[in-house]
Amino acid sequence: MKAKRHVILLVSILPWLACVNESRPDEQAGQHPSLIITKTEAREIRKSLGKYPLLDQSVDGLKATVEAALASLIEVPPPGEAGGYEHERHKQNYREMRDAGLLYQITGDERYAGFVRDMLMRYAEMYPTLGPHPRAHNQRPGKLFHQMLNETVWLANTSIAYDCIYEWLSPEDREHLEANIFRQIVEWFTETNVHEFDRIHNHGMWSTASVGMIGYVTGNQDWVDMALYGSERDGSGGFLKQVELLFSPDGYYMEGPYYVRYAMRPLFKFAEAIERNQPELEIYGFKDGLLKKALYSAANLAFPNGVFAPINDASKTMDIRAPGVVLGTNAIIHREGADDNLLALCAIQGRVFLNGAGLATARAYSRLKAPPKIRWGSIEYTDGNDGTQGGVGVLRHGEGADQTMVLMKYGVHGLGHGHFDKLHFILFDQGREVIPDYGFCRWINIEPKFGGRYLPENDSYAKQTITHNTVVVDGISQNRGDRQAADRVHGERHFFDATRPDVQVMSARANQHYDGVDMQRTLFLIANDQTEFPVLIDIYRLKSQNRHQYDYPIHYNGQLINFGSSYEAFQENWQPLGPEHGYQHIWKTAEGSEVTNSPVRLTWVDGHRYYTLITTGTAGGQGILGRTGANDPDYNLRSEPLAIVRANGSEVVFCSAIEPHGYFNEATESSRAARGIIQAVRILGHTDEGTVVNVTGKNGLDWTLSVTNQEASATRGHSVLVNGQPYEWSGNFSARLEGNNSQTQP
């Protein structure tokens, strides 16, 4: 369905210029536009062009996109496959309409308004003829898109476009569009699919926001009330309930940072609309300023390169330039004030949203003499709407792109996008994930790969516990891979201490994820002058009345240099590591001899550094090497390596040192310190009172680390008897770092 675009000039009752001239700084609700931008804001942006580079770049970018759209043909195709041409065309249409509407308000150029009208008229012709999308594939269907979620995104963005040209349109045009698009789409969301509308989920966030936005534009307060308070209008659902239940009091979003950048788009779009139309709701103060906290938590859970840590279902490349983060950054700077970290985000984002918040951000940024660097520090976030359901911790050392960052997840499961990965950690160093997470199994928007949807291997591999850097019991995923069971439990924070830059510690438990097995993990990030780079020490304690197989996996990138001293490499006839729970997708490529008193050692090179893992266990251990790709006839999985230390017993402690060391540069044929400083890791003792480990190495390196296995207390004394010798300390941990006479004790 194609037709040449043409400019339609309609004489409105009040010409656009007159409206601008009559706009007042105290514009009231009910005027148009009033969602994302007002006439006053548009006028101020127009007056500011040429003054602020970020603003000029943003306007120029929108103009280039929309001018290209005006020079081509309108195309409103019938529904098609997810990720296919038709799907992407409808997404591009709403972006172009939204951007054209904003440009109309900023420039007054009626070509932009005519473009939006023409596009909407084509949708008004087609939408009433559509039924449920024929290719939903078990999704809640839209009509234009295979899932209703995409349709809510279409409505939210189209509402902005409609709002921007509302007064330019004739009353007849408005009635036609509302009867043939907006009333029908709201009915589809709030009546036919009311469960999805009230669902506490990022889908529900989009549903409620989109209905509320079109409600404000059309003056339908009933739609707005449904959006705010749920289909029953009693507060049991709706946008405010979404915000209340999906975020912790710290602002952490239960589905993780990848999905919060998506949820932030309706969060801040609708918040901006509420603030303009119902300021008495004080949305930016809701739940003790939760919107601001949500932005900060999302940014704090990004790696130093701006990419979001891939917790739960997540892309490996999504970063803080995502549209929702840009809008959120601008909104918080505008309404709460700028700081160096937020302005540093702006430097990476390189653009602003074209409204009053974007203008305020561009002004603030223009006052800087030089772009600031992001200086996020170590931080812990609670999880769950009441903040009592575990959390996520981040330890950082250094600044800029070379910062070392360790993240551990010990909160809630994360609904349908959750992974079975409690006590999982990621190590980021040297500008890359060194100990990575797999992320989701999805080739997003690549239509030949199942329409860009989540692939079957997302359930059979990416979500499973072996895919993550946390212990697997008896070859079975946590909560037996049952999402409903996982949603009923959560991890538990033990303690978090980042008061000293040389020794930072976080500890957590997961005692409800395997029947009869308690798990506690403590991570030390030690930046000591005896080692070239910060070292990660991992103490993982498992306790059960029964004997189990414990698999301790570490995923890594780069090239293997050395694997222990005695192993068999399987050169042919690779076999899967196991029959299910993700093991069926891992080729077993090598197997080491079982060791009792010796550690399992692995060295690899990644980027310009070497990394050595030394792992010892109280029950001995066996090193196994694997690689993803088994039982994958469609080649949906990336081929990536991992190492597993396997031990058998009832009560087992694994202790690992992960040391970055040396330098490698293939271009200059340079290599130094390919062997690390650390030589041995020993578990001196472990009781219900505490665990004591010892790390030794070259140049007199001798570290003794102790951690409480009791309830956290900053003052309680502890004593663990090892071969008749007591190891005593006060507080949650002790770190005695011999060699430079340094000692850290809380």
C-alpha cells in the first residue's frame, strides 16, 4: 500500500504562529501539545538554535530523518513477521510521525504536520479491518504487530505526534482518527486484553502509559484514570502500581538493567505527560523520588564503557544511549539538577530529547569546559518492591575505561525474563567482560532467526544455571528451572563493604534455590601494590546434609594458554556434558585429573592482558573444559568456552583467585608476565562461625582472608580454630595482606 506523500494545508481556527505568540509560561492542561512538549518549550528551543551544540545536533538529526521520510513514499503495510520488513516499517512509521510532530512544533513548518496527518489517515483506513495478528506465536497479539507490546509502543509514540498536530487538524479529521484508530486500539488494550493491561511487567508499563497518553491528548479522563489506577480504577493496577511494584526503594528494576532501559521509555514519557497535565500528582516525587533513583540505578549498573551489564534476558551491546535513558537523563537534569555523572552520560549519548528537559540539558552541558568522566563508585541495590528481597552489588576500582568492575546478583528471579543464576557474578576489566554472562539467546530483529524473537535455546541454555558463573548442584538448575518456583524465593544479602579502596567485599546467600542446600558467596576485590591489577578472590560455601555433585563454572573469553598439568583433550567425538538443564548444549572438550590437595589452574589471554584462575576446594576437584554448541542444529548459540571445577561432598568450599597480569600486544610482538604473581590458594578452615583462606605468591605475597558465616554484624567477634591455631577477627570479614604490612579490618 503505497502512495505519494503530499502536503495538505489546512487553515485551523488559530494559526500555529498565533498560538505560539499567545502561549503563556503557565500553560494549562488541555492545551496542545501537552504530553512531551508545550508551545512555550517549542518556542524556547527555536530561539536557542545555534547556541547549544547538543541541541543543534539533535534537531539536525531529526530533520535529516524526517526530510528523508518526506522525500519517499508513505507505506503502511499489512501485518508481517516479527523482525521482518512490515514489522520494522511500522516501527519506523511511529518514529517518523513522532519526530515530524516535534519538528512541526519547533519550526512551524506545516509540511511536517501534513506528513503526520497523511500517515495517520492511512492507519485509520487499515486498522478497522485488522483482527488479531496471525503470527503471534504464543504472544498476546496486537493487530499491527505480533505482540501487543509493540502496539503499545506504537500508540505511545503516535500519541506524541497526534498531540503535536492536534490543533492543526480539523475537528472532522480528529473525529475520524479517534474513531478509527485510537478508540479501537484502547478497547483492544483495556477490554480484549485487559489481563495484559493490568499485568505487572514492562508490558504493563507500556500499556498503561500509552493509554494514559492518548487519554490526555483526546481529553478522555476515564482513559487516564484507567492508565493511572488500573482497569478497575481502584489502584490495584495501573501505572502507579507498576512503578510501586517493579522497582525497589533504591530504584533497582526487578527485570534487570537491560529491561529497565526499555521500561524507562514509558516511565519517563508518561511521567512528563502527567507532570504537564496533572502536576498535583507530583509524579517526580512518587515513592520518595523513585524516577530519579531508577535512572541512577540503571546508569550505575552499566559497565565503564556504557554497556548495560547483561543480567537476565539481555543484549550484550545495549548501552546508555538507549532512548529511554536519554529522556530520563534529560528529565532528571531538568527537574532535579545536573551533576557531573549525568553530564558525563550526556557526553556519551551525544543528543537530547527535543523538549524542555532536553533544552535544559543542552544548556547545562554547554557550560562545561570539558566533558566530565563518569565516576560511578561501588554500590549495592536492594531488590523487591519493599527492598527486602536480596539485591545486586557492584564493586569498582579505578576510573575511566580501565576501571575494574565486579557485579554479583542475589535478588529476585525477574519474572519471565529472569535467569536461574543466584550468586552469579560478572568481572569487567580492560574495557571488556573478562568473566562474562551469556545474555539472552536471541538475534533481535533478524527475521530469519525466528523473526527476531527469543529462540528455544534461550530457555534450554541461556536461562539455565550452568550458563552463569555460579555453582550448579547435581547438574540441575536452581529451582529445577521452574520459573514459578523461582519467583517465590529470592537471594539474601549478607553484607557489603566498600569503605576501603584496597579491600572491598560483598557477600550474599541463596538458601532456597536447591532443596536442602545452603549457598553463600563472598567476593573480595583487592587492589594491592603486590599485584599489577586488582585481584578477585571468590569464597563459595555450600552446605547440605546429603552428598551432592557441585559444579563451579567460570566462563571466559580469549585464548586458552594453560590448563593445569594433567588433562586429556578430546580431539574428536565430542560429547555433550550432560542431558539437560543447559548441559546438553555444552561440548566436553577436555578433562583434567581429579586432584585432592592441588588447585585447578587456568590461564588465558584476552585483549592486552593475561588472566589466571586458581581454584581449590575442600573436597578436591576435577577441571573440565567445555564449549557451547552441542545440540544446536540451527547454530543459534555462540561458540564460547568455559571451565568447570567439579567436586563431590556434602559441605564444600570453593576458593578462587582470579588475577589479571602482564601485557600482550600482537602488533608489536610484545609479551611480559605471562605467569601471574599468585601461586597458591588454600582453605585453612571453615565452620558455621566463619571461613578462613590463604593466598600466597611471589615476592612474599601472603594474604589471609576471613569471612563470617553467621549473621552480619560490624562488631561481633569471630574465632575459627585451624589445627589448634585460632584465627580471630571482629566484624564481617578480615583481610591481612602481608608483604606490605597492610591490614584491613572493618
